[in-house]
Amino acid sequence: MPTMPSPRLLHRPSLSFILFCSFLVVLSIAGGASRATVYGQFVVRLVAVLSLFLLALFGDRPEVGRSRPVWWLLLAAIGLAVLQLIPLPPALWQALPGRTLVVDATMGQPQPWRPLALVPGTTLNALASLIVPLTTVVMIDSIRPDERRLLPGVILIMIVAANLLGLMQLSGSGFNNPLINDSVGEMSGIFANRNHFALLLALGCLLVPAWVFAGRNRGRGRAVIGVGLTLLLLMTIVVSGSRAGLLLGALALAGSLLVARSNIRRALRRAPTWAFPALIAAVAAIVAIFVLISVAADRAVSIQRIFEMDAGQDMRGRALPTVWAMTLNYFPAGAGLGSFDPVFRIHEPLALLKPTYFNHAHNDLLEIVLDAGILGLLLLLAALAWWGWASVAAWRRPADLADPALARIGSIMLLLTVLASAFDYPARTPTMMMLIVVAASWLHGVKSGRQG
């Protein structure tokens, strides 16, 4: 008698899950840039709006308790952007720090009502960009619990596909994405920036254990594939040319072993006591061997760039005093979300002038304070405080969580993103915005009975 398929296989995927997977594909194609003028921004935001429209008409009602802290932080960010666009009386606006240049330029003419943001267009774009995390959190909170367990595997597929695209670029295929401002000849995968690509690969290393030990499919075949995927992602980071990626990749490898420690010990429970340390040493040795092979083959671009002078890195260091002075000049009101480029041109000293422009501070934590002032600083500190509190709970009180492993993975994913933001701006890309929301939702990870 033929066996009947399990009831779970008979379930049709929910609309939220279908839209999430579709949105992930769109982000893989068009969500890898932070520049406001690229075509990909229009595509991503249009799909986000359409997805929200479909969810409102035909989707399940989102369970806000699944991601309550994410909702609060996201609504606070939206409110901050809206606040910066509200016109202010001339006397109040002129009293804000850093506005004297505009007043002097009008040569004593009567002043109109102006918003807090010096460049309202960039702040409006920043507000529009938040449609991506808003759509993501609605999708995540509308997906069925059984489908949520599939998300690490779905995201890992996207990361592996991006990895393969990066390897094609390395081979000299000359692939150019017209939807983002990628650099032809640079290995950046689905992003316009190789540092953002390296962060994505590091996050992929963290997701491998979640896929290997998902559900009841914990055979040796998955374990072997998982080790192979981790090595592939790490070696791609080595050849990507991202120096920061080396640190992120090492931390991701350590984090993945930490997350999978209990599962590995359980799998080796019948093995000798020395088997677990020997396995860790073997993994480290294999990684070291592959790195040495890459160095010998002159492919370890990330390692080579550590010992080379880089004009972009030098510019970041040279511009830091100017950026810091700007931050103090506009504090506590801020210059306006997204206004770094035009505002930096006002303050840029002659010694820093060059043919290309300095698009961001390359320290997103500092740029948030520059753009949003004390309110941005408080919001940033609130987000970091919640991350710290939730991370402690994820590691010390796993009984309170629906999936402790996913919560810990979410904690490390957010940590790596914050570290990457200290020297770049990955969170400004739509793809990373989505992954940040997913990671934060996993970190919150309360049980269904505690979602009040």
C-alpha cells in the first residue's frame, strides 16, 4: 500500500511566505545598492508597496508579538524621519545649530518656514527606504510557524546564489547589473560594494548550522554539505578583496561553531571525549590550508590588501576629523537623514578635494548621529540596549524562546552588522535592511504563549 504524504506536505504555502520568497528574489536582483538614484531602488520599493497591498487584502493578520521590539524601533525611525520634514517657523529654524550659512546666503531676506532637514529630498528618500523593513516585518509576523522554520534555508539559498555570482565575476565574466551601481571588474556579488558582499557571506556561514540541524533532517549528508558550504563562503570572502570581511568571516565561523556546539556534541555522544576538540581543530586546519592555497595561488586578494596602501581607506581616515567636526556642529538637532553627501561638500577642506565624491562617512554609527542628532543617538542606543538584553536572554534563558538556536544566530547576525557599520554602511542597502529585520525577529523569538 502506498504511503500517504504527511499532512505538513499537504499544506499550501501561505501568501505571506510566497511574497517573502518573491521579495527575497527581487532584493537579490535589485536591492544591493544604497544610492538613491539607482533603478533598483524604484523596483524594490514598488514591489514592497505591492506586497503590502496584497497582504492587506488577502493575507493573514500579522502577529505583532512575534517582533514587538522591531515594530517599536521601526516606528520610531519612521517618526524621526517625519519629524525632520515638518516645516518650522523661521525663528526656530534659524536657532538650530549649523543653519547660519543658509541664513547668510539669503543676505537678510525674509526666511520661509523650513524643515529641520537641510536637504529635505534626501530625508524624504530615507523615509521611503523604510518601506523595505516595514514590509519585511509584516511578512515575518504573518508567516505560519511551520514556514518560519524554513526561512534560514530559503535565505541561505539566496546567499549561495550570490556567492556563485561573485565567483563568476572573479572568473572575468564581466557581469554588470544595470539596477545597481556596481563596479565592473570588482567582485561584489549582488551588491555595489564588496564589503557588503563579504558581510552577506559571513551571515551565510551563520545560517549553515540552522539548515544542517533543522527539523529531523540531521543526517551525515547535510553535515558534509554544510561544511562544504561554509568553506566555500569563507574562501569567497578571502578572494573578494574585503579586508573587513576577513574579520567578519572569522567571527561568523566562531559563532556558527558556538551555535552548533550542543548539536555537534549530541551527534558525537557515543564518540570518545576528545572527538569534539579534534573536530574543531580539524575544521580550523582545513580553513587554514585553503587560505594558504589561496595565498599561494595569488588569489587571496583580501589578505593582500591588508599589506597595501588603499586610497579609499586613507580617505576614510583623513576625512574622519572633518566628519567629527560636522557632527558636533549640527548636534543636537542633526543635519537631516541622508544628507551626508551634500552637507560634507559644504565642509570639505581643500586638502580632501578629489575627482570622486565621498558618499558616506564610512562609519554609519557616527553618521546616524550627524544626520539625526540626539534623537538618532537615543534611538541607536535603545536598539543596542535591546540587542544586549535580548542576546543575554538568548544565551542564558533559552527556555523562554521558541527556537534558541535561531535567536542566537539572530544575535550574532546583528552583532556582525553593527561591526561592519563601524567602517561602512551595509544597513543602508535594501537587502541588508531585510536581513536585519529577520535577524531581530529571530532574536526576539518569544514562544507563542508569551506574545502578549
